[in-house]
Amino acid sequence: MRPVPSVLDLASRRLNLPRSRRGLIETERVLAAVRVVLALSSLLLLELRPSDVSPFNEVVLFLLLLYLAHAVWLLILVHLRGEISKRFSVLAHAADIVWPAIISLFAGGLNSPFFLYFIFALLAAAFRWGMRETSITTVAVVATMAADAIALTQTPLAKIIGQPFDVTHFVMRAVYLVIFAFLIGYIAESEKRRAAEALSISQISSQVRIESGLKGTVQTVFQELLKLFGARELLVVTRESDAERVMLWRSEKITGTPDLVFTWRQLDESEQQEYLSVMGEESAGAVWRNRNTVSSITLDKHGTRTRGQQCYLAARFVAEHPFDLLLMCAISAAPDVSARILLFEPRLGGRAETQLRFLQDLANLVAPSVYNVYLLRRLRSRAAAVERARVARELHDGVVQSLHAIAFRLYALRTRSSVAAAEREQELLDVQQLVQNEAANVRHLIQQLEPLDFDPRHLVDFLAGMVTRYRQDTGIGAQFVCDVPEVNLPPSISREIAGILREALANVRRHSGAQNVLVRVSRQRGGWVLTIEDDGRGFEFSGRFSHAELEEFRRGPLVIKQRVRAIEGELTIISKPGQGARLEIKVPDFARASIA
């Protein structure tokens, strides 16, 4: 369980986290609306209980009407503007402190029913900023109350207004304000920090894009981390348990320029001892200061301080990477991948322990997204390798062998001395037909390697066109049936569906010897179903097999299984040797749309 914010966090330099400009204007609009309601309720109070402010009812009424006009003007102003400046907020806040001081002079002093206006000023400070500004506002409010007290006792206004002054009552009111200010400021500061941290994590997570690749994604995330923390250098050490490989990713600011250096390399065994710090059993984060090899603070994976636990750095590491402040957190992106993040000289503000907790939260939330990019790139790399191997096999077993056969037959035809004209003509015709067939095979291979580029909103039309071209090119009786008027799938899923159909049709042409193929798209509860059925030889196995069984027994087309897995679908194969085969691909509605 994460600890509650410490009072030391409030006293230390505030975390310099980004704040939304839209959030600032929305805050002012809320305060402006509350200000109008406060003015109207004060006028209603004056109407219902005029004795509370007698004998200066008319003066108080005039001041309240001015305050209402001021509140309405601010309300209109903040709704007309798209954004506001800090100066506007400061001036509006100063007015919120001055107005109750003026009204209280003629409305009972410390006993004024409009003491609530001072409370509003404290709430506004907490709502706008946080603990520090609320404390300053408290001092200002108490000072204005003291000024009112002096005006009511030591100036000519004392004879005119004639309000009594009680020191004890004044002190009690001031103590109430201080206590209230601390509570509301503490709550507001904590909530604003959480909101700012969530915004920062969201902004960095948005930089994780599959199209950028693993290197581009890691580089962008590193840049955002360095910018957010104002740090000098960032190191990430990743360990893959299955490959027994340790990688070092590094990003560093170039002194005197805004440019960053980004590098990565694999560590050998001697370097692993240098970069992998020794951690306690319960430790997941640590803080080092002033080039010490022993940590000054350690946290567990929940962000709670661990007692009696310390982390150690290698002396050689400290010599190569000197620091005044170093934060380190350990994360586990997956069961087989772990990482340690080391951040040098962070300038985010706040205590080092607070910065480390934020780094832990950020890393644990962003790391899975980066790991997904890594997994998808690895999956695509393997799929591409399988595809290249398949193309190489097709070329070797098909085109290359046919070319050898053509060359041999042409050689035999050229070297034979006596060949009848009719026999020569037939031989040349056979060679020509063989060349045409292999040209068609090469064309099909090229078509399969072409990227699928179409409007995902017209998926049904694209699949129908694919089946039509297949029928025209191969002579196989291919039909397309769609049981629904429209198919709504994300663009990435639509591309994968088209790729699956193209691969399935290619397999039918190469291996099944089918005369007819039926492609059907239908809707079932919870998802969509793509069916490819042929009347060819079928697979070497017989029966109905689920996706899990196909994986377990290593049966079925590998490329199609990988594509179906990538969209979180389910593949089922029904095979009848000598009678044909049926492939059913179920795509759930919740299939992830993040695949590019």
C-alpha cells in the first residue's frame, strides 16, 4: 500500500509537473460561478436578517451589489476567454481577500456573517494552486482581519462604526482559519499532485507508438523522461532471462546544447557486475547521494520505505558515472524480462523519496506498453522470417526446379541431330506452357508480398474483390458470401483479416488441388467469423482441432496461426482428407486495435 503524502513533501520544493492550460481556465470558471452564488446568497441573507448588519444595511447592500457586479463581470470574462494568464488569477485572488475585509467593516467586524468570504478565499487558493499558496493566503487573510481590528479600534472609523473588539475572539477566528487552511491545502496539494502525475504518465505513454519501432519508441520515452525530470543522464539495464542477455540503453544531455545522445549495446559479463547493483530482497527502488556506493533510502515495490535494507553500487560504476543524486528503480515488464532504471541528477523538485516514488509509478505503467512494442516487433520479425523462408522454399522447389527442367529440355532439343518438325514443335509448346505456368507462380508470390492497402471501412468489398481476382487468375471456382450488410473492425484488424484470407487462398492453390472455394464472413455472438472452405485434399490430419490443439501438436498453417494470435482471435480447422478442409477464424469484438 502506497503511503500517504508526507508533510515534508508539502514543505519541500514542489514537484515541477506539467499542468493543463485548459485546467486553469476551467478552475477560474468554477470559482467565478461560486463567487456569483456567494454574492446572491449574501443578498438573500441581508433580505432575511437585516438586523445582523444594522445600522449600516444600506452601506452593506451597496457593497454587496458592487461585489455581485464584480463577480458577474469575472464570470463573463472567463467564459469569453480561451485561456488566462497567471496575473489574472493573482489579481482575482487578491480581490477575493480585499472584498471581505471591506464588507466586514460595516457588517459586524469579526462577528460578521460574511466571514464565509474569507473561507472562500482559502478554498480558491487551494483549488487554484496548493498548500504553499493557501498558507500565504492565510497570512494575508489574518493580516486583513488585523487591519479591520485596528480600523475598528484605533482610527476615526471606531466612533462612526462603533463595533466592539474582542482579542480572544480574534485569536480563535485566526486559529480556525489556520487549521482550515492546512487541511484544505493538504488535500488540494495531494490531489493536484496525483492529477499532474497522471497527466505526465499519460503524455509519456502516448509516445509509445508501434510504427516507431522499438528503438524509436525507447528513444522517445527516454527523451520525455529526461525532459520531465530535468535529469542529466538516464540508464536502463534490461535482462532477458531466456536469452541470458543484458542490454544497456543510455540517453544523456550534451552539455551546453538541448541535444541528447542515445545509445544501446550488450554488456559482457564483466560489465554486468558493474551495472547491476546489489539490492536487498524487498527493495525495488533506492536513492544514492554524493557518490556514495551505499544507498541512503530504499523503497519496496509499493513505494514504502524498507528498514534495514540497503542497495550497493560498484565502485567502478561510481567512478565512471559520478553523481550528486541518483535514483534507481527496478521493474519487471514480463516474467522473462526485468529492468533497472537509473536517473542522474533529477531536478523535478520535491524530496528525493517523492521523486523516486513518481519514477516507480511512471516506469511500472509505461514499461508494459514498451514491452508490447517489443513483443509485436519480435512477432513480426518471426513472421517475416517465416515468410522469407516460405518464399525461398517456393522458389527453390518450384521456379528454380522448373527453370532447370526448361534448360535441360532446351539443351536436349538443341543437341539432338534428328528431330522431326512436329516433335520439335510440340516440345517447344510444352516448354512455353511450363514458362507461362512458372511466370504465373512468380506473379502469385509477388502479389502475396505486396502490402495490403485499402480503406478498412470497405473491408467486405476488398475481400470480395480479392476472391474475384483469385478466381480469374487460378481458374478455381471461388465464391464470396457476406451474411451482414457491414463489418465494423479497427483498421489494424481489417488488414490482418485480409492477410489471413490471402494466405489461405494461396495455400489452397498450392497444396489442396481444390476445384471450389467458399469464403464467408458472418456475425456471431461476441464477434465476427471468417470461414474458408474448399473441396481439395484436406490436411494430413482428420477431425476438428482448436487453436490450442493446433499449437500443441504443431499442426496447421504457421503464418495463419500467428496472424490469428496477433488479433487475439481463435482458429479452428476441420479437415477431411480427400474431401477438403474448413478454416474458421473468430475475431472477438474486444480484439485490440493497437496493432499497426
